[in-house]
Amino acid sequence: MLGFGNKQSKDTAPTRAGMAGGEPGSSIAIMGSGSWATAIAKMMLEKNDRISWYLRRDDRIEDFKRLSHNPAYLTSVHFDVSRIDFSSDINKVVDNNDTLVWVTPSPYLKGHLKKLKVRLRDKFNVTAIKGIVPDENLCVSEFFHQLYNVPDENLAVIAGPSHAEEVALGRLTYLTVGCSDEQRAQDFADMMASSYVKTKTSRDVIGIEYASVLKNVYAIAAGICKGLKYGDNFQAVLMANALQEMNRFLSTVHPINRSIFESCYMGDLIVTGYSQFSRNRVFGQMIGQGYSVKSAQVEMEMIAEGYFGTKCMKEINRHLHVNMPILDAVYNILYERIAPTIEIKLLTDSFR
């Protein structure tokens, strides 16, 4: 992976106790309870003496404390719960911490925030949510900026090919931290880095977020094609066209000088489109095999963010008019109930 490397080793990076108040890492809270939230908590505890963790349900908190692992996700990852301050009170957690890592599924974010009475603008808000806020049709950083007046320098995003299951296993993972403030991005990147996590930084917050949304849509397309028995040859062509489609959209919505081949764009697209851990690919495969959207969602028992992202991106693109045939095909299958065999055949005819 070109361009990756850490400026500090695990032994020399700052700990929570050693950083100034208000800086990334001075006091950290994980805002969410799913598999990616659990993986990020594991990473944060590599270099922090303590973290806070917001879980919505008190019964889950009690089970977590008793079992020393998340009772619902990544149950193989064991925690020293004496180093974790659990709470179901979102206001208490936000008030007591300087850095908030948001990892709730995008469809539920607004519901959590409705209970919030503490200001977010003075906190360092890091979004690890790879989705669009429904109804608002905004990336999470845009949502925080526009509705909660969080300044750009207090907004960051975590991106890159990073299945929670592999982080849990300690497998080598490469992450990018995006923030308009390069020093704050670097400080948080150093906080995440470890023997199995390599980090780099970027200023392309919006581009990284939209790429994270689109790769879920394209993974659904890959899954649908898998369910329809298309082979690896076509899957490779699909991913190549998806990368071009992603690049067209990013160049329109946020035209800056970027390399679409970096891991936070192309790498995340590839792993989500091909991996057995990709819930969006699994969801798409079930659709290709004949499941209805509702039955696939019920059987998965997990959120496939790409389902919601597809509708949001379609609505956003109605104003931008970017040529996005893969997005259109997935939308037609999921929301217009057009047969996958018909839509994918039309898509194959448009590829070269």
C-alpha cells in the first residue's frame, strides 16, 4: 500500500492522560454498539487508558459488563471492562468527552440525536458512519456542520478497506483519517495506529464520505450479480465501471485533485464488493437469488447501509445529473421492483 506509514510507534504515541484537553484523544467516546463500533473500541483501547462507550440499551450494558464482550457483535473480542465507562445517557457521554466517534447506522442517527441537549460544536466529532442521513440526504459531516453548527476543523471521517471482523482478528488494516485540519487528522490517525493498523491522513472529507456510501451501493450490485450466477470475469468489469462511476460523481460533487486509486476510494470499493464479510454484498446476493428486500433484511438481522444509501444517492444525483448506470440499476431493483435479471442484462450491454 503506497503512501502509508506512521510517524509515531505504539510506544511513543500520546495516551489519553498525556494529551491536552480538547485535542483528539484527550477523552474518547464510542457512539454506537455494532460490529464496527466494537472494532474501533478495540483500536482505541490500544493507546488509551480509558474510553467511554454509549450504548442505547441498559440490558446490553449489563450483559457486556458480565461477559466482558459485546453480547451482540464480535463476541470473540474480549475487553477489560474496568477501563470502559458505559452509559445509555447520550448527554452524559457527550458532555464528559472531548472526542466523539460516531458509529451508529445512518438511518438511526437522527433518532439518537433527538435526545441530545449538549452542544456538539465544541467537540471533535469523528464519523465512522458509511452512510447518508436519510431525508436530509447529507453525509454525516455535512449533517453535523449544517444542523449542529460544528466547524470543519472539528469534523473528521474514518475511511478505508476495514471490515470489523478482520480488525477483531488483528489482521493488517489500512485506514485514512480525513479532516480539514491536518494536525488534528494526524493526531487522531496516530491514536488509531498500532501493530495491525496503519494510518494516513487526507483533507478530502466530503469525497471520502461519498465514496464510502457509493461503495456500499456497488457492493449490492456485485452481490446481485453473484446471486444471478455471473462469474468473476464480469465482477471485475463491474468493479472497474463502478470505480469510473464513483470518480465521475466525486469530481462533480467535490472537484479537487484526488487519486481515485487510493485505498480510501478504490481499496474500500474492492473489499466491499468482494469480501465474504461485506453485508451489502450478502444483501445483494440474496436479492439476486430471489429474496424480497424485506425478507433479505429480516434474515440478515444487520443493517445493509447501501440499501438506504441507494435511495439517497439517487435523489442527490437528480440534481447533479452524473451518468451513474450502476446506481440507477440498483435503485430500480430495490425501489422500483424491476427484476434483477432485466436490470443487470441492460447494465451488461452498457459496459465495454
